[in-house]
Amino acid sequence: MPRFVARTFRAFLACGRPEEGFARLVCGCGHESVVAFSCKRRGICSSCMGRMTQEGAAHLVGKVLPHTPYRQWVVSFPFEVQRALAFRPDVLARVERMVLDHLRRFLEKRSGGKSGGLLVRHCMGSALNVSPHVHLLIVDGGFRPGEPPTFHAAPPLTKQDLEELCARMERALVGIL
């Protein structure tokens, strides 16, 4: 088992257990409470991940991202290549860049404007298995150059659009691996 997996799992087992560390809170009224330390790890701890996800989303929506429609994409990879992606960060980074570029160009072509987004890497599945996949949040349209900043929405997706996009990404994935 890779060391990072073992460290994450040990931290998860200790998360929220007062015997592993805690803070004692005392109110002016005399009420006391013990709050156990959290692992603060990305990965398998749903409590810590939920809090970090909410904090990150609030920051992005409030201070970073333009107020436009977005589309969330989740891209998983064939089982046969997951191990190579999980243990070769250089290859996974190239695959992630390819996925983001394909989706961005796909939406730019549909809207006639410049698009962009963000990508978050996940390396584990819900069964604590090694399962690299990516979550993307991409502007569902684009901003046309030379115009005042006006958003142009992409038309609705069709099944054929998605099939063609997946086929292009599959060919590109084979080229990288």
C-alpha cells in the first residue's frame, strides 16, 4: 500500500476521537464542552472533506468565479488505466490537462466565446479503492473577444454531442498512455 494511503487512513481512524486530541471549550455561563480534533485530510474523511468542500465552494462563488451558468462534469477512466494514473502523477497531470482542454474547446465551439473552469482531482472511490477521476466546473458557454464582457450560453447538450466528445477524449487518452 502506498505510504500516502496508509497515512490518510491512520488520520481518518483518529479523526474526531477525543483520546487523539481535543480542545476544551468553556462558556462564561459555566457550560463546558470537549471538541475532538479533526484529521483535516483530503481523501476519505467525509466530515473533513464536507467542511473543506463547503469552504472552498463559498470562496469560489463569492470571490473568484464570474456569475454565469456552470456545468459540472465528472470524468472517470477505464479500470485498465486507473493504476497507471494513480501511481504516475506526471501521466495523470497530462490526462487531466487533456480532459480540461477538450471540454473547454467543446464549449467554446458551441458558444463562440472563450470559456474556462476548474478541475479537482479525486484519487479514491467510495469503497476506499484507488480510482482516479476528476470533477470539473466549467462555464457553460463563453465570453466573446472584442465585445463588452457579455456571457453567451452554449446550446443544450445532445446525446450525440456527448458521444462525440467522449470518443475524442478516448482517442486522446490512448495517445497519452
